[in-house]
Amino acid sequence: MEFLAIILFVVIFILILKGYPVAFTLGGISVAFAFGVSIFAPEYFTMSTFYLLPSRIMGVVNNYVLMAVPLFIFMGIMLEKSGLAQSLLETMAMMFGRVRGGLAISVVIVGALLAASTGIVGATVVTMGLISLPTMLKRGYKTELAVGVIASSGTLGQIIPPSIVLVLLADTINSSSRGAASVDVGALFSAALLPGLILVGLYVVYILIKSLVHKEDAPSIPADEIKAFRGSNFTSKIIKILLLPVLLIVIVLGSIFTGIASPTEASGIGALGATFLTIIQKKFSLKILREVAQETTRLTSMVFFILLGATTFTLVFRTLGGDRYLQELIMSSQLTPMMFLLLVMVVIFVAGFFIDFIEIVFIIVPVVTPIFNAFDMNMLWVGILMALNLQTSFLTPPFGFALFYLKGVAPETVKTSQIYRGIIPFIIIQLIIVSLVMFFPEIIFNEV
């Protein structure tokens, strides 16, 4: 009767695709399904099994690692309110202004910096869309290139640490491993850094090639504008606008990589540092603090409600034997570990067309993790592959959230079809990185 667990999985997946709230679909349908099974097939599930649920929920709530989620969210929203993104874009644009495509390159670099200091995709895409898209269009950039650069750069926060995706991935993998080797969040951060930087480098290379082949698509900034901007206190602008955020990034990531602080402790440092940067930018006020606290509470509540729903789903799914059934099915199908990994990567990529990364993490990852452990695969490596793959879920139409965010702030002249066309080269670049890490892991990091 293990197929009942598969039916539960399919029903929940279909309802989520139809737009029902993820948290309540995961928890509510799982409870209702288990109640039905306990009545008509009590030998497979009894309601007394739910006595285990409170302890599991408390295990989630008391998880020290997950404390990093609200703190990193606070850090990101505070930096957004500080006006840091606007100042960074203006400064970087003038630094790269003489290079053809320099404005687009500056957007990529600022996206990387904001990724390492915020990790909030919506805030990054909206901010850069409001600031840089009108400027890029005014300076003659091709619409497809401009929107592609902004949307893809805004998603870098999903792979460049500190990343909320990596925190949730590590926790989900560990809770699904059933005593197998755990994945440390700090190790996941360290392993994700190089692939993230390579991704940034490939974005820049693509822009340079694109601007050389099609010069009219990415013109340079006129020399007189650059001269005027650099003429007044340019050095102090660089120190205040560029070096201080970089210093915050170095402190947060450096404390994690050197072992001085855990990711949770470093998130507290980041939240405090972001507040100081906002004060230095002279944007801090009680109103800003209240808005940041409210938005942090809203986003954190959303994540944790989904996590509690996923905990309920996992309990019912495992009690019905769904994980054992899938494991036996995969093992008997004679799939090699690499074939199974490739299959999971394809499933995650396709699912990203329709559902959000959080839903994929909490629905698909708990199901496949025990099978990866049965194959004795390195979960650090698998976690990085999943994170890189999940990043594409923000860009793949029709439901890529970064595309929605950008369309919401783009001028009316920018069509949805142009956004879809513009993002294709960057999705291809991301798939290249996924393939590189999958087939040549030793090139990317030494842990495998």
C-alpha cells in the first residue's frame, strides 16, 4: 500500500500547481489524507502517529541553524531601505562607463554584491529594475539584453552566500537523512562561493561578447558624463558606497569560512552591520526600522509555515512507506547514481517552471535525499547542484518570480515576450554551470 504515499505526493503537487497556498496544502491535505487512511485502512496509518508531530514541530522551531533565516532577511531588507543599491549602481556604472556594455556589467557586479549582502531576490530585482532599467533603455540598450541582465543578476542571491536557499537546503537534507552524514551550512556556503563567482564571470563574458558582436545593443556612457561624475569627491564616494558594503560582506562570510562564527551568529553580525550602514547612509529612522521589522516578520512567517506544513507531509509520507517504496523502485530500475542524479536535476528544473524554490525544497528534496544516501553520494555536492538548479526557477517562464518582479516595475513599453526572450541566454549559462559542477566536481571544489 506504499503507493498511497505516491498518491498523496501527486495530489499535493497538483493542488500547488493550481495555486493553492503551499503551507496549508502541505499540512492540511496530509492530515486529511492520513485521517482517511486511518479510517479505511488503519493497518497502514493510525491517528496516534500524529503524537509524533508536536515533537517534530518543536524540533523545527528550536532549530538553531534556522535562526539565521529571519536575521539574513532583516539584513537584506535593511540594506534595501538604505538606498545602497542605487548608490552602488550609479558608482559602478561610472567606473565601467568607458567599456562598451559597461552599464550592464555594473548591474551584474552590483547584483553579486547585493547577493552577498542581502540574498533577497524580490528586493534586488525590483530595486535594480527601478533604478537601472530606465537608464539602460534611455542609453540605447536593447530591451532584451537589459531585462535579461537585471533579472539574472537579481537571482544571484540564491547561490552566492549567505543564501537563505542554502540554509533551508542544509536543514531539509539533514532532517531527511535519517542518521546519514549531515551537511554543514558553513561548508555549503564555502562550496557555493566559487560556482557563484564563476556564474558572475560568465555573465560578464557574455555581455562583453554580445556588445562586441552587436555594438548597437550595449553602447558606452559618454566621456563627459563620466568626467562630471568623477570630478567631485569620487574617492570618498568609492570608500563610502563600495568599500563599506564589501567590508560587511567580508566580515559576515569571513567569520563563517574561518570558523570564528557559525552561520547563525554571522547572520546576527550581518543584521547589525546592515543597520550601521543604513545609519551611515543617513536613511535610518524609526519608520524604516518598523517597515523592516514588519517585512522580516511576514517573510519569516511564510517560510516557517511552509516548513511546518512540510514537516507534517514528511511524517505522513514516511509513515505510509513512501520513501522506502521510491528507494526500492529506483534501486530495482538499475539506475546508476549519476543517472538518478540527472533525473532529479531534470525534475527540479522542470518543476521550477511552475512552482517556487521553497516549495521544491520542502516537497522534492525530502523525497530524494534518502535515495541519494542509499547510493552513498556526497550530499554537499548534491546540495550545491540543487541550489544552482533552484536558481533557474526564478527565471524560467511562465512563473519565474524574478520575471514577475521585473515586469511589475518595468516601463509599459517593455513587453512580457521581450523579458522571456532576454532571459534565455542567462538560463543557458546557468545550465552550463550546473553541468560543469555535475560532471567535473573536482574543478569546482575539493570536498567531493
